Amino acid sequence: MSGRVAGKAALITGGAQGLGEAIAWMLAREGARVAVTDINAPGARAVADAINAAHPGQAFGYGHDVTDEVQWAEVVDRATADMGRLSVLVNNAGIGGDLRWLEDDSLDHWRKMQAINQESVMLGCKYAMPHLRAAAPASIINISSVAGLAAAPGMGAYNATKAAVWMYTKTIALEAAKHGWDVRCNSIHPVFIKTAILDPYVKMAGGDEAKAHERLMRGIPLRRIGEPDDVAYAALYLASDESKFITGSEIKIDGGLLAQ
Ligand SMILES: NC(=O)c1ccc[n+]([C@@H]2O[C@H](COP(=O)([O-])OP(=O)(O)OC[C@H]3O[C@@H](n4cnc5c(N)ncnc54)[C@H](O)[C@@H]3O)[C@@H](O)[C@H]2O)c1
């Protein structure tokens, strides 16, 4: 540990597993306090307990549905009280799901995707901002996707939410700058990373994970899918003051996919 985010206090949504869990561990290892939140409350608490076993007193775990405005207000207040401040927000919670081409899609599915992947980011930015301003220099990190920058058939709802998060990130960055607040806002755009979100692809490959991964990596120049820490390292950089002149920007973590 080199303390790259020592003194920072970060709230990470969707932290019970996958990328959120990896980001929480990464920030804690580098000295931050972390509030791990998830709709899976026992999962969030289990991650916080595991982090505390390695880094005593650094982690807190709460149940938190990111689509619920009332819960957002409560969770940011609680996290700020428990950690003493809130200087980093990682809007990570999100869902992927099955491929759905237009005529098989439904308004219910579309709205669910919007609520979890997109509206949650607005709510997080809105309710965290007063705390972030008070703890500046501060950083908001929104987990979008390569799917927010490039479309794919069958991914209309997901594409739309992740593109919205990409653009919304820039709006918030500019608003904060205009106000003279030292609260930066950036987005991260991963390609396929090895988490449970890839389960539908494994199912499509008849439960054969290796076969699914082989299919997914075909279009990726580096010919592999990513590890959660590939994303967590980018979040660490954006959370730290090393990135103090970067706002309204995006980091692609895609093995070269969108360079083609
Ligand atoms: N893994 C990838 O390949 C990949 C690629 C690009 C972008 N992403 C994005 O990264 C983020 C994290 O995904 P992951 O791969 O870790 O997936 P994951 O399914 O492993 O984890 C997502 C977490 O979000 C939580 N969650 C779902 N709905 C929620 C809600 N309403 N409120 C609070 N928490 C909720 C889940 O309980 C889970 O713990 C998502 O936004 C996803 O779109 C992932």
C-alpha cells in the first residue's frame, strides 16, 4: 500500500460483488475509507466486514437501492457521518441482461434499465454533491461502458443508459467547474470484464464459461476479457488527486476495441 487515496472517503454503489467490490478493495488498500452499498444488503456488509478484517475500521456496508431517492438522501448522510466526510462517489451499480432486439423489447424493461443504470447516477450526483463540495477536492466516477460509446444490436436499452451516463458526466463536470467547486466528474468505459454481468453470455454458450469468454474476446485486439482490477486501477487514479486536472473526461478500458 502506498496511500494514494489516504484521507479520502468513498461511497461505492453496487459494491457487493464484481467491479464495485474490486473498487472498494482497491481504494481501501490505498488508504481510503469506503462505504460499500448495494441492494444486496448482506452482500454489502460482507464486503465491508472482509475489508475491515484486512484494514480495521476503514469500511462500512449498507443496504441501498440506487433507484430510491429517499434512500439516496439517507445513505449519503449516513456514509458522511460514519466516514467523517464524503470525497469520492463511485456510481457503479448497474444491470446488463439478455440481448433484446427492438420488437422483443418492452417499456417495462426499458424503464427498469433507465432507473437502475441512468437515473441512479443523477440521484447520486445530486445527493452527494453538497457533501463532496464540503470535502473538496472531490471526485465523482461514473461507471458507463464501451456500450455508451458504440452501439450493438440487441442492446438498445443498455446502450441508451450508458450513453446518457457518458454525456451526463460531462454536464456535471462543467456545472461544478462553473460554480468554482473542486469536484471533478469523469466516466469509465469498460468492455467485457469477468463478473457476474457476463452470466447471460455463459448461458448462451450452454454454460461453458471458457467458450463464452472466447466468443466475447474475438473482437478485442488484446484477445482477452478484462479483470475487475483493470477497472479498479482506473477508479483509483480518478479518485486520487493525481488526476486533479481531469474532469468531464472518459477512460476506456477495452483492450483496444474502440481504437479500431
Ligand atoms: N463487467 C462488465 O463486463 C462491464 C462492462 C461495462 C460496464 N459494466 C458496468 O459496471 C457496473 C458494475 O457491473 P458488474 O460487472 O460488477 O456487475 P455485477 O452484476 O457483478 O454487479 C452489479 C452490482 O449492482 C447491484 N445492483 C443491481 N441493482 C441495484 C440497485 N437497484 N441498487 C443497488 N445496487 C444494485 C447488484 O446487486 C450487484 O452487486 C455496471 O454499471 C455495469 O453496467 C460492466
